[in-house]
Amino acid sequence: MKLAEVRNLAVGIVVALLAIAVPLVSDGYWLSIATTAMMYIALSTSWALFSGPTHLIALSTGAFFGIGGYLVGTGMSDYELDFWLMAAVAPFVAMFLALLIGLATLRLSGVYFVIFTLGLAEMIRNLVSWIQNNFLGSRGLYVLTDFTDAHIYWMLLAVAIVVFLTGWWINRSRLGFALRIIGNDEEVAKHVGIDTAWSKVTLFMTTGFFAALVGAIVAPRYSYIEPNVVFSPQLSFLVVIMALLGGVHRLWGPLVGVIPFTLMWEAITIFFPSSTTLFLGISFLLIVYLIPNGFVGMFESGLARLRR
Amino acid sequence: MMQGEPILKISNLSKRFGGLVAVDDLTFNVREHEVMGIIGPNGSGKSTTLNLISGALRASDGMIVLEGQDLTVLPPHKIARAGVARTFQLVRILPKLSVIENVIAGAAFASKPRWGGEAELFASALLERLELGDKKHLGVDSLTYIDQKRLELARALASEPEILLLDEWLAGLNPSELQIGIELISRLRNEGRTIILVEHVMDAIRSLCDRCVVMNSGKKIAEGTPAEVLSDPEVVRAYLGDG
């Protein structure tokens, strides 16, 4: 291992240990914010595994997250199945859906891909609502478990750690390198022997897997689940904004964006509960215009200027 | 170097774009260790032919066979793995990758993939041979035009291709760079590589090509050594008009 890798690993372990201790030292309010932040860390980091190198902005996180939450809800509420079973099944269902979406969108690039993923997420939300309302009777689902916020926080932390390890492994692998080449020039990628379709679908399935896993773990937090709540388009946008704020060209970039944004978002929902969408739009514009490469990009270009 | 058996066989190849026939019933073979030139006036279908061989375009008719393997309907990445490497008419390097990463990109997904330390050593040696050795850790935005061309060539060579397609690789070079460029390709030729080059620079064709195919309006109008084809009356007519 190179020196920089040892250093990164050491920093990672220290951060993870500090994160494990959070529930032991914080009260309910701050733990609840930390849990939300941990959820977005896992979601944004896994989102950036695909969208970072390929520059394809996927707005389908809400759909995969929703599948996780909804399957846990319907499994426990309607069929009296075990939480763990549903949490284990949901990610694979989402992966299969990601495969279908991936195969359908292979030829789409840029803005067409964005719109397609957004439209598809909305379609799934409406389809599930419709099936729920017309065939399954009850509109809401109860997810009753013994989990405390601390349990959920630790489970999310475990997922986040796995996401980071996966990302670290992908970045060192030929698959990660293939994705970077695709993001640079897809035509060249094909002509050096990269199966661009397969590479993109594999990464997209990975992000779908983690989003559904997070959705499943978070479900007990809601207690009461409605398709319209868990299949949230706003969540898809928040994940994108936080990742962009931090910077998507480094594995730890989204993490740097999630923490300040979660705090700011908390303040916005407290002080301006009826205009959150407005603030969402404004913050998106500000990030894209003022810090296009995120905090990490700002930090790195500042560092480069200092060294010169 | 002695030329061997034909390794690339192109038979009755056609490409139609709507009503336009860009390549029309083209047939020729390329032998091992041979440098084959494709020449002809603008719009005669030379680049289209390269794009058909590399899989960037799908043929409307005909066959492309490399060492017994039918490439005609394969996607570009499979053609690349079968041993076809190319450069592009407008130089295409990977802008956010370093110089050496650009070369590793050519090696990592080839039929005999190289990765990790092995790929770095291999890419470094290749860059050294193309006189880019001292620039290997730079970003590509610091490269001059001819260095970008060299880098693209290094990426193509990194896959150790059976056949190398150069699409106007010498275009845009100034006179002194042109000499360096011709010298470079002639070194590849002496190494015994099999090359198809689409070129406008007549000096390069005369000094580099063993044989040429001359195209006009998508059709082959002559085939032979550069001296033969360039004195062919039909070729002269295609270039200069009936006058």
C-alpha cells in the first residue's frame, strides 16, 4: 500500500470510530439529525459512485429508496414478515429494477437520462399508490419494531462504511477506471475495448442496491408508511444537491456536502416549513453557479494555488 | 520486412446513409506486416471505411474478417478486443486523465489486458519510445498538438493490436512536425506492424505505404503500390478532374 492510502485508511478508521460514538454522547434531537445525515451520507456517496464518473445525473434515488421502505412496510404490515427478511430482499428487487432502467436508458445521454430517471421514479410512485389504493385495501402501512434511533443510526453507519469500502474498491478496479474513461469520452471508451453498457449498468445497479437498503433501514423511523412519502422525488433532488455541494470527483466529497446541508435543511424546515421547495431550488442554483466542483473542488484548487 | 498472409479481408463492403452510398462494394485485403494506404479525394469514403472496420459504424452489406473472425456485426468494444486499434481524425485524448493513464486506458481492456503495476511499466516503456517519457505524469492539457497525436498513438499501441488504423494521423502537423510524424510511423512499420492509414499527405503515402487502395465516390478505383496507383490515369482523373 502506498503512503497516501495508509493515511486515508487511518483517517477513515478514526472518522468511523468517532461516528460510532455519536449516539453515546448526543441527546434525542441531535441524534435524530445525525441519523438523517447518516442516511444522506450513504445515499449521496453511493449515488456518486455512478453519477460522479459518468456525469449522468440520476434522479431515481427516491424510487429505489421507496422500494426499500415500501417492501419493508408491506411485508411487515400485510404479510407479517420479518423486518430483516424484507431488508435483505428489497435491495435485490431494486437492483433488478436498476437493471431494467439501465438497459432502457443505455442510449440516452445528458438531459434525456435525467428526465427519464425522474419520470420513471414518478411512474413507480404513482403505480405503487394506485395498486395500494385499488387492490391492497389499506393506504398506509405500519412498521413497528423495537429499534431506537441509535439502532437505526448504527445500521446506517454500517451501510455507509460498506458504501465507502465498495467505492474504494471500485476506484482501484478496472471497472472504476472504465467508468472514468466513459465520463471522459464514451466513443474512445468503446474503441479501447470497454463494454460501456455493462459497466454503466453494473454501477447503476450498485447505487440502486444501496438506496433500497437505506430505505429499508429507515422505514422503522417513519412507523407509518405511505407510498407518496417513501417514493419521494424531493429525496432524489436532495441527494443530488448534497453530493454536488461536496464534490463528486472524490469518494469522500458527498460526505463533506451532506453534513452542512443537513444542518441547513433542518433550519429551513423549522423556520420556513411551507417554502422548502423554494429553498431547494435556490440552493441548487447557488451550488451550480458558485461552487460547480463542490467543497472538495474549492479545497483542492485552493491547495494547488498555495503550492504554486 | 517480409509481408505475410492476408490477415484482414474486406469483401463487398457497403455503407448507405439513406440515399447516399458512402462506401460502395469495396473489396481489398491487408497482409500481415503491411502498411496499406487508403487515399482518395474528400468525401470518397475513406474515413467511413475505417469507421466500418473499427465498428463505429455498422456495415449495410459485405464482410470484414480479421484472422478468420467475422467482425462485421460486432460492437466496437469487441472489435477492439479482437485486435483492432485506431486513432481518430480529430485527435481524441481523455482530457481529465494524466498522460500515463491515457495509455493505460488502451492497455487495460485489450485482448490481453494489463493492469496495476504491470500496466504502468508497460505504458511507461511505450511513452519512452514515443518520446513522451518525461511528461507521463502531467495532465494532457499541457501537451502540444503533436504530443497529443503521439499520445493517441501510444494509447492505440498499448492494446498491442493485430492491426492499427490511423485516420489522417499526420493532418494538421507543421512541416517539421510532419517529418517527425513520418519518421515515427516508419519506425512502426519497421517493427512489422500491420497498419491501415487514411492519408492526404502524398509524401507520407510514397514513403510509408507498401500498397494503396484509391477510393472515389465510395468505390475502389485502383489498388497497387503507391507508384502504380499514382500514375494510374483514372486516379489522376479522380483527383484533378477530366480537364
